[in-house]
Amino acid sequence: MRIYKVGGAVRDRLLGKPVTDIDWVVVGATTEEMLAKGFRPVGADFPVFLHPKSGEEYALARTERKSGRGYGGFTFHASPEVTLEEDLIRRDLTINAMAEDDQQNLTDPYHGQRDLEARLLRHVSPAFAEDPLRVLRVARFAARYATLGFTVAPETLALMHQLSESGELEALTPERSWKEISRALLEDQPQVFVEVLRACGALKVLMPEVDALFGIPQPPAHHPEIDTGAHTLSVLQQAALHKQPLTVRWACLLHDLGKGLTPEDEWPRHIAHEFKGLKLIKAVNERFKVPRDCQELALLVGEYHTHGHRALELKPSTLLELLQSFDIYRRPQRFEEFITACEMDARGRKGLEERSYPQADYLRGAATAARSVAVQPLLEKGFKGPELGEEIKRERLKALKAYKEATSV
Ligand code: CTP
């Protein structure tokens, strides 16, 4: 049996990037031989094994053929006769279809190294189309390597286009799609992910609500970039520049969906887009079975981002409502993430990337003021039940009034 390092580990070593997990392919072996060497099978009838010590994945060389719709519809063939070249040709991109032996000798039948140098994400063969998830994968790799100058090869983009139009993307499970989306959003240039999906027509299928934002104008006074889609991408880019977590990035992507619903005769204004957008945000959240923390923050940022921008003008009672909506007493982190998302929204505008955002500290101060109301003295005064709740609210409102007065110049 011969063992090779394959896929991302080879690609990233050649790019001079850190290699985190290593995949191996085993040529000329049978399942029985693998088991005899102590490898643990990953699934009952899939030819992938875990190394008894390192836990790394070792797959028998295999060929694959699509036998139906979706990911389940695959038949594969693994046997000691399957060659390394046959295994590599079923893979997605040329840069992911290289193998290396223990002497670092490269097997590169599909010219991955040439494409690495040319900074091209290019599919290996028409078999690319057998897994529609690859449309998202390519967009994700484009986001990851954009800084290095990588782009998608035109013929690959054309194939992605065909796949997007074929209805195959609809067959992807929410879990697989979300895994790609979430990983892509955490890359350095997540906006490139959205751009590539849009360029190949996949955005229209996966997130029509985001796709609809392109071509919708906003008032130039607040939005020099004018286009709502361009704004959304800049907000996402700001979130990545400021190393924000997934929750914030997801909220940034969805915060303005309501603008896609504005009747054309109201453009470039978007009255009540915050509220109108909520049902769209909810739909996207549910489509991909998005984790609860991301869902919640996206909805809250969607509903309240304009409140964030207007923080300094808000009446104490409105400020209190905002703080209560976020349950800042039990969920301080979530409010902090809201503040940052608002800041990214304010900076994700052409020429305003470096602007200061005094609203952030103002909101933090307001939260501190509201939290400073102690419950114990109210209990001692004999308040309980709903009355206690009302009294706490009254005290918090008092604290916010004092805060507003103390901070106004
Ligand atoms: N692969 C593929 N098509 C897929 C998934 C994976 O062709 N839909 C192949 C590629 O050759 C890929 C390898 O399997 O390089 C390993 O897949 P994975 O671990 O998902 O990706 P990596 O390339 O290692 O990339 P990452 O750094 O994102 O993990």
C-alpha cells in the first residue's frame, strides 16, 4: 500500500500557509488490510478510516459517480486497483487535487501547481458538477484566498452558473450549506463569498433576499455608495476587518433585507425597513437552520440598528425599551455585539470607513446606568411581583434620565 497526503494540506503547504488538518489517501489497500493495521472505520460502508494514533483521516483511493439528486445520490468504488490519478480527478479544484508522498514528491496530474501560481480556482473535470456544494466551496475559497490574488477561472464560473440554474442547489441540506456559509463568513474577505455567489447566479437561489438588494438605491447623504447591495458587502467587510465573530457577521449580512421590499416610488428612502425586514431575516435563518445565537442577533440588529445610530437622540424611555429588548441584564454580550454590528453598519459606507462612532460608548454607558439600579433596596421597601417589576423599570428610567443629562453638552 502507498500513502499520500492530499487536498488542503498539500495546497496550503505550497502556498506557505499553516496546515491544520491532514487528509491522506491510501492506494493499493483493502478495507481488511486497513482494519488489520488498527485503523478505525468512520462509517459502516464508507472507505474512510481514522489513524489509530493521530486520528487523521485515511481514505482508500476511490472513484465516484452520481446516481441521483443531492448528496445522498452517490455511488463509489474503492478497490486496490483504483489509481491515485483516478482518485484525484473526482475532486473539486485543481489546487485541491494534488498529492504528496513522504518525500514531498508531488503528484499533480491536473496542474494544480500551475493554477496555484496563476492564482486560479479551476475545476478538475466535469465531475465537479456532481456535488452542488462545490459552488459554495469555490466561493468560500475565493473569499479565503482573495488577499493572495486568487480568482475563479471563467470556465469554472460558467459551470457554477449551470449548476445554479439546474435546481441542484435546492437539493443541498441546510446543514451542509450552513457549514460552508459560516466558514466563508469567517474568512478574511467574506464579501468575496457573496460576490462570487452572485456572479454565478447562486445567490439568487440560496439567498434571494440578499440578491435583491443589488440595484436598490439609498439616500446619498447617508450612503455615498448608494447601492444597498454594495453597502451590505462593505458592512460585512468591515466586520471582517474588525475581526468580529460569526454572530456579528451574520447580522451584518442580513441587517438591511427590508430595503429589498421598499416600493420603487419610495426610493431612495426606506421607511420602516427595519421592521419590514424581519420576516425575511426569519426566512433566511430558518432556511439554513442557523444557530440560535446568530438567528437572534440578526433579528435584533435588523429591528434596532437605526435606534443604534440615533442613540444620542433617543428619549430615555425609548432607550430603556431598547435595553429591555436586549435583556442586557442577563445577556450583556449580545448587546455588545449589537453595538458593534451598528458600528460596522455606520462604517460600511463609501468614504466613511474611518468615522468615529460615539453612539457605541453612549450605549455602553446607558447599559451601565440601567444595570446600576439595585433590586435589594426595593425588596426591602416591600415591593414584590408585578409592582416590583414596575418599580425597577421606574428606577431604571430615572437612572437613564440622569445619564442623558450628565452626558449632554
Ligand atoms: N473535496 C472535493 N469536493 C468536496 C469536498 C472535498 O473534491 N465537496 C476534496 C478536495 O480535494 C479537498 C479534500 O477533498 O481538498 C478535502 O476536503 P476538505 O477537508 O473539506 O477541504 P480542504 O481542501 O482540506 O480545505 P479546508 O482548508 O477548507 O479544510
